[in-house]
Amino acid sequence: MSSSGASVDEDLRVYDADKPSPWRVRLPASWAVTFGSSNDQASSIEARRASADGEVTGKLMIGVVSRELLKRPREVAALFLDALTEVGLTLEASDFVAEEPPKRFEQAWILTTTAARSQSLSGAVRCRVLRHPRAWAVLGVLAPRREDEPEAHDEAVSTFDRATTTLSVRG
């Protein structure tokens, strides 16, 4: 077991989509995955991790968008960040920093911050934008803050990072 409570060799499931270019990601079997909308320009999946009592302890979103549809990394990030603000969350910070891109990608940016509704516990947010020659990818995770629920936080961040390293876009 890892410090997050997840098995280091937990089974991974493969999820594929065909639009805008064929792409694939591997996620732990313990996360419930649903496919979002899909068209010629974009497709997405959402994954949720729940505790034994059914409380959602992590939400992950992965979207792949045609490079022709959006031109700047901030526009791509908005696909995830706008969804947070639409449900009433306010981000503490909004500055992305460049980071080393994973294999198969040209550039990468990450935002690490907290988000909260008024008078409720804040949550940890990470958003990563990846530029591929044919498509953009955005990955976002919302989890409890580490100081509030360390195991749930670590599991969600680990899954976010695993999604980044296993994401592949063909073409």
C-alpha cells in the first residue's frame, strides 16, 4: 500500500476516445469513470473516487480538444476552471507555471491552488494543460486539502499525476 491508502499495483483500466484525435488514459479501477460529451473537436471523461460511506473524495476531469478550436493554454484551462466557478467555487490563485512536459507533449503548464465556497471547507485544485502537436489536453482534479484529509488528498493527486503520465494522443 502507498501512503495514500491506494495499492501501488492497483489495477488500471484503459479508457479510449476517438475525438478530436484518438487518445487513451489509464486510471485506477477504484475510480468511477463516465464519458462526457464528444464531437469532432473535443471529448472528455470524468472520474470520481468515493469513500466506503459514499462520500466523494476526489473528482478528476480529462479533456482533449483540437488545436484548431482553442489557441491559448488559458482558454484550454478554462474548460475545467470555469466548471468550478459555475458551481460556486472561488479559486485562491490563478497563475499557471510552466513545467517539463510528459513524453509525447510539446509544452505543459500547471496550476496548484485551493478553492472554496463561502463558509465551507476549501479543497485542493490542480489543473494541468498539455500541448500536443494535434490537440490540447486539460486535466483537473478537485480533492480535500492535505491538512484536512491526507489519504484522500494523496490518492486524488496521485491519480491526477498517473493520468498525466499515461495520457497519450495519437497523430
